[in-house]
Amino acid sequence: MPGAIYAEGLVKTFGDVRALDGVDFDVPEGTVLGLLGPNGAGKTTAVRVLTTLLRADSGRAEVAGLDVATQPNEVRRAIGLSGQFAAVDDYLTGRENLQMVGQLYQLPAREAKARAGDLLERFNLADAGDRTARTYSGGMRRRLDLAASLVVSPPVMFMDEPTTGLDPHNRQALWELIKELVAGGTTLLLTTQYLEEADHLADTIAVVDHGQVIARGTSDELKTRSGGDVIELVVHDRERIPEAQDILRRLGEGEPGLVAHTRRLTVPATGGAKLLAEVIRELDGRAIEIDDIGLRRPTLDDVFISLTGHSAEFDELNGAGNGNGGRDGGRDDGREKPPRGPDPGRPDPGSPGPGRTGEGPVRDDGREGGAA
Amino acid sequence: MSIDTRRAPSPPPAPAGGRITLRQNLRDSLVVAKRNLLRMLRIPETVVFGLIQPIMFVVLFAYVFGGSISIPGAGLSASAYREFLMGGIFAQTVTFATAGAAAGIAEDMQKGIIDRFRSLPMARGAVLTGRTFADLAQTAVILVVLAVVAFLVGWRIHDGPLSALAAFGLLLLLGYAFTWIGALIGLSVRTPEAATSGGLVWLFPLTFISVAFVPSENMPGWLQPVAEWNPFSATVLAVRDLFGNLPPDYRAPDVWPMQHPALASVLWSVLIIAIFRTLAVRKYQRATG
Ligand SMILES: Nc1ncnc2c1ncn2[C@@H]1O[C@H](COP(=O)(O)OP(=O)(O)OP(=O)(O)O)[C@@H](O)[C@H]1O
Ligand SMILES: [Mg+2]
């Protein structure tokens, strides 16, 4: 039996852009799926399709056992949505906003009013409840929007980057709230750019890039695939980068990644501190000056490097991954794709000559374009 | 500030599913209408500008053109023209609600709030219907203010309160019908600014090539049937008749809508609502998914 959120082969195109390119997932009831991906990956598009805001070109999706395409209104009764951008009315007060949403969820007026008051308290907006939302700070708007998504307690929740714009304290509080909801049986699909967040909240993580799920699993599984800990260092002298790369290639456990304009190199290093010491000794021996070096837990970027061979944000990166992203480079779907990582050993195309900072055509989603 | 998770009120369950009834449609529309009226109260500029234009028209036509436009049955009389004029101004004013509805809906479609509405189990079209209800209320307020101004320049109700109420009823119905044209315009353009212009430009030819300001008898022969069959003209003539603002010897042009203006006015308005509401609701659904 399919789970509370079920998608099969979802495709959505906007002109040339394949925002969703065959997305599948199946989220069992009472669990959290974290959609993790860089800007433009298709996270919001997936949420919009599942919440009936957008119709997929093809594929099928069910929420709470209801088909989003043919039973949109039934689906809407079963979901709560907090979108990427706060969907509140600026000229209504916080209270009026929540009351309106309650009434449109078909609560009787009196109940909607009581519920609005409770939610304002709960989201610590009671003091601001009778001010128009346009006077709210970014984080307050965000909280009002989250409150609106919880006016009734729907069995399935969607939150698109819910903690973006929240201060650490409120982020922590929201995490607690989410855990409480899930403990109460709510199924949640949450998108995030932060591995840490997905790590903390999600039972399963689906890594999305270019409209496809390129990896899925628990956060531990993903981190293992990305090689565990990472050594990260900044080379002082741009000309010495290739030498430092050689060292990392030799000592590290994978192909080193490079962000050229910050002269930052990374390499998977399950060997931890011992390996770090070795790298430092070697660099020292060759008198390669470094500005910064450290050992850290893998981040979204590292997961990306290992999965796709390119960085989430910087495509001048030349780390060659294991290329298990499931994307075939020869496919022509009209969308510009960044180049896959070069073969190990091939001269590094992004290798900086002095002054080259890897400018290139920038696509609308902020990533650098390359020929497919 | 933090989100206090200890005091978790138990949320009410979502009501059972099922088809959306007419009753729910009306209720949702009223909820959205309330929201739009609150917005109008908090952005009163739009209502104020909505008043300035008709008042300007009253003054301009009454005092600038007044003495130079002849009325069948009264000739060149400035005071007769002022009485004659008001039906036209009232009718033109209610149609300006088109621009307000168009701009409001274009703005909603642009803003995040539309995603909130669309993710809620509310009646389809209630976002649009609610807006048209709010515009109807605004139009009613504007009509009252305008009637006071008209009274000050010499316009009077001659046929008693009941027919006057019927006249205001026809005006509100026409205004309501035109907000559905506005809704469709608002859904067809990308910005509220474009919606405002798109809601206004065609109103000028429509209201001027009618019996609103100049009797059709004064127009070139080929233009007369256009003016007389203009949906707008029927309402204008009907309210003039109901307010008792026609000269005693006035003879309406010999075409069906001019001979039965009140009935024609109702039929036109109902037809406009039927067509444009259908188109707008369909477009809303398509534009949003
Ligand atoms: N309405 C639209 N018209 C055209 N292109 C669109 C539209 N919506 C999304 N796209 C494109 O689809 C792709 C996926 O967008 P989407 O908003 O789903 O990304 P995302 O993963 O949510 O990114 P972010 O992290 O920046 O929010 C992008 O390339 C975007 O430009
Ligand atoms: Mg997004």
C-alpha cells in the first residue's frame, strides 16, 4: 500500500526547463521525508504539485490516499502547507489572517477565532496579533505562515524551507514542534538546503538535483556514501593549488574538490585526525602555505560532490565524483547541464591560471551553465 | 521569542469530505469579501480616488457642457441637462468598479496569498466572488456619496423612494456585472497596473457611445443604433426614468432596449454575469494549475 505521500514519475516542464524530471517517492505514514537540493533543483515544484497548486505534465501523485490531480479538493482537506514564501495577507492582522484561514478550512467562525488566538500564543505572536502583517519582521511572517498551515491538524504537512529566515532560537523551537507533530502521527515532507536540518528531522532524505532524485536514504547512509568526514583547506597561493591537490589525491579517500575562487580544497577523509596530521606534514614539507585547514562533518555540498561530481553552488569545481547520479550525459532534454566531473588524472579544466575565477554563463538559477 | 510547544491546543479535526455546496460557496465568498473589505478600509486611497473621478465628471458636465447639449423634450436647458446627466454619471461610476476588481485580482494572483487560498479546501471561484462582493459594497458607498453631490448641484428624485430604490438596484446590478469583466481582465494580465488600465480604457468609448451624456438623437445616424443597443444605455435610461429625471415630453428612441430599459438593463446585467463569471472562474482554475 502506498504511503501517505506517494509520487510516481512526476514530470513538470516550464518551457525548456525540466523542473521535475521523473520524481518518485513514497513516504510512509507518520514519517518525515527531507527533500534536499540546491537552488533550482525542483523542490518547490515538487511541493506545489503535491499540494495541488500545480498540475504535473505526467506522472501520478497521491496524498493521504487521494489523487492530487483528480481529487484536489479532498487533498486540500488533508494537507497543511507552509510554502517557501509566506502566504499571508499583508493588510490583515495576524489574527485576521489565521481566522480567515480557519474559516476557509470550514471551521465555524467562533472556533476559527479561538484557534487563531491559540496559534498566536503558541507561535509567540500574541503581542503582534493585532498588527497588520506588513509590520512583521521576516521571521514573524514566517511564523504566521507556519501557524496558518497548522490551523487544523492535517494528517499530511508540507513545509518548504520552513526554517529559512528564523533565528537559531526559533529554528530550534520549530524543530521541536515538528518532532511533536510527527510523534502525533503527522506525515511531513520538508525541503531544506541544510543537511544538518534533514539529518535532525528526516527519517529519509531524497537528494534532488535537476528535477531528479539522485540519491535517497537515511542521513547516515548518505554521509557514508559521501565519504564521511572531510578535510577542507584553503591554499594561500593560487599557483600551488595543483600541488596541494596532488597531495590530497594521494592521501585522501577520493578525488579532491576545488572551489577555485576561494582556493578551497576538500577531500573525503574517513581517516580523521590522523590523516589530517599527515596532510599538514606533507604540505609543510613542500612549503605550501595554507590559510586554513580543518576536519569537518560532510555537508550538503560534500554529498553533492560525491553524488554528482559537481558542487551544489560552484560549477567551476572540478572534483570528480563517483558519478552515480543516474544522469546520462548524452541525453538531450533541452536543458543546459553542467559538465560532469572530469576523469581523474585529466588536466583540470577549472584549474585556475592567475586571475581566472571561473566566470561563465550564469543561469537563472544561479548556477554556472555548461554544455550538456 | 520562541515557539512555545508546551501549550499545544488540540486542533479541531478537518470536517468530513464531500462535494462543495452552494452554501459553502456563499460562505467562503463572504469570508473572502470580508478580507477584501478590511483591505479597502486599510488602503482608503482607492475608495477616495474612486470618488474623485465621478464628482469631477458631475462638475465638468453640469457646468462646462451643461448649457450646450440639448435634450429631446427640453431643448438647451442647463438645469434639465443636469437632471438628465446624473443617470449617466451614476451608471458610469458603477462601471468603474471594473478597474478596482481587475487590479485587486491581478494583485492577489501575483502575491503569495493566492497559494494559501488554493491550498485550502474552499469553494472554487470564492476568491473571485468574494472580491466582486467587496467591490459591490464599495460601489454602494460611492453611490451614496455621489447622490449627495448630485443633490447639491440640483439633481432630484421625482418619482418616490420605491422607484429610486429600484434605480439604485439596477445600478448595483450593472456594477456587479462589470466587476466580473474586471475579474477576467485581472486574471488575463500580469500586473495590477496593467489591470487598472485594462479595466478602464474600454469603459470610455463604452460609456460615451451611449445615451449617458448625449442623447442618441444628437449622434450621427450610423452611431445611433450602437448607442441604443449598448448594454450601458439601457441602465442609464432606466434609472433616468425611475428617478423621474426625463423631461415630460421625452420620447425614447424606437428600439426594443430603449422602449423597455429596465427589463433590458436586468437582462444585459444577468447575461454579462453569466458569461464573464463562467470565463473568469474557468480562467482562474486554469491559471492556477
Ligand atoms: N513558474 C515557473 N516558470 C518557469 N520556470 C520555473 C517556474 N517555477 C520553477 N521554474 C524553474 O524550475 C526549476 C525548479 O524550480 P524550483 O522552484 O522547484 O526549485 P527549488 O529546488 O525550490 O529551488 P530553491 O532552493 O531556489 O527554492 C528552476 O530552474 C526554475 O527556474
Ligand atoms: Mg524552492
